[in-house]
Amino acid sequence: MELEGTVTGGHLVLDGGATLPEGTRFRALPIPPEPPVSELEPEPVAGWFMRDFGQFCGVINDPESPTDLASQHEHYRLGTPKR
């Protein structure tokens, strides 16, 4: 069972008015507050591009990469026959 609540006046107050029988042992782990939306900075486009597609940038900039990579990408990526 997992319960959540807040500390009020030095006491744990469970959400929804839930109660536990007297003498029940429990473990409370604090949940860090989430930062306000205004403090969240969106990741720059270059960041996600390099993270998700950076592996292809090395292939594109490699002088030994095939010159028909754009037109034959399925062949090089999936191993299908060239068109």
C-alpha cells in the first residue's frame, strides 16, 4: 500500500483523510518539490538532434561515406536491395 500526504504542524497528514490504525509502523520518504514550469528550460533543438541523430552526423561528414546515402538510405540502414 502506498499513501501520500503532507507535513502539517509537524505531523504527517495523509491525503484524502486516510487513517492508519494506532501503532502502525510506516516509512516516509520525502518527495522533492517539482520546479515551477517557468524554471524548466526547453532543450535546444541542437541538443536533441545531436542526442537522437548524432550517430548519423558522423556518417554524413565522413569522406568515406557513400555518395548515394540520401537516395539509398534504406539499403544502408536496413540492408534492403538498392533501388
